[in-house]
Amino acid sequence: NCENIGGASCTEEQEALVVKSWNLMKKNAGEWGLKFFIKIFEIAPSAQKLFSFLKDSNVPLEQNPKLKPHAKSVFVMTCEAAVQLRKAGKVVIRDSSLKKIGAVHFKYGVVDEHFEVTKYALLETIKEAVGEMWSAEMKNAWSVAYDQLVAAIKTEMKP
Ligand code: HEM
């Protein structure tokens, strides 16, 4: 349920809120990405075991260079999902990359609870990043885009 402002459609408004907040964060995407994943691991420490590059590493979490790209993928793909929801009414990811992403998450043992914790941490991170710009509508817009993206990924999470 999003409120319509100035006659814009619901999905248009949601896209605008997601894009606006992402534009604000993206210059410091690495930093926010790191905060995002630290939050995930605070809530679910065992999720660290899923990441091969963390499991086999003596580098402290905050300094692991490989964590940032995944964090950024989640931000960017969720933002793109919001754009596609407006343009196409659904999340469109190129078939081959969706298959790859689905297969990778299946292989590493990512389950529903991981996606839930990640959603919570994502929303908390954006809230912190945008400060006063944060609103229930912005939270809802990111939630909708994330849920749809995850639903698309899950369709390809099979052996
Ligand atoms: C890998 C995106 C959620 C764990 C990846 C890759 C992408 C991606 C693009 C690289 C795939 C490749 O190798 O080509 C996403 C998106 C997510 C999401 C868009 C949510 C919308 C999660 C969650 C977890 C997770 C919730 C677990 C907490 C992993 C792991 C890998 C991976 C373990 C493999 C990393 C490695 O190379 O060791 N993800 N991911 N992902 N993701 Fe995610």
C-alpha cells in the first residue's frame, strides 16, 4: 500500500523512492555494503560459513575485499528490480544470469531465513544511510522490490 502523490502510479512512486535513496548511497556503496553485511552476520553469525572467501580467510570481516561486491549486487539488483516493476510489471533478469544466480545460492545452501535476515539488514542499512529521507513508503518500496527479486531467484534455486 503506497500513497499516491501528485497522481503518480504506485509503482512509479516506488521506483522513484528506491532510485532516489540508492543515488544518495551509491557514492559510498562500499561502506554501506560493508555495514549491511556486518548487520547480517550480527543477527546470523552462521551465515558467514556460506561464503567461501570468509570461511578460508584470516582477514578480519571488515577488511575482506570480497564482501563489498556481493553487498553491492544486492543493492543494485534490488534497485533495478524496482525499475523493472514499473516498466514491465515484473522483475526481469536475463535468463542465463538468473539461472547462474539461482544455482550459486542453491549450491552454497542459502535458505529462506537468510533471505529474511538479509531483507531486514538491507532496510536497516538504507534507513541509516538516508537519515531524514526515510519513510514508511520508502521502506515499503524497497521491500516490494526485494521480495520480487528474491522470488525470481528462488524459481531457479534447484539442483
Ligand atoms: C553469490 C546476488 C542474497 C549468499 C551471489 C552472486 C550474486 C548474488 C550476483 C554472484 C553469483 C556468481 O557467482 O555469478 C544476490 C542477490 C541477493 C542475494 C541479488 C538478494 C536479493 C544472498 C543471501 C545470501 C547470499 C541472502 C546468504 C546470506 C551468497 C553466497 C554466494 C553468493 C554464499 C557465493 C559467494 C562465493 O563466491 O563464495 N549473490 N545474493 N546471497 N551469494 Fe548472493
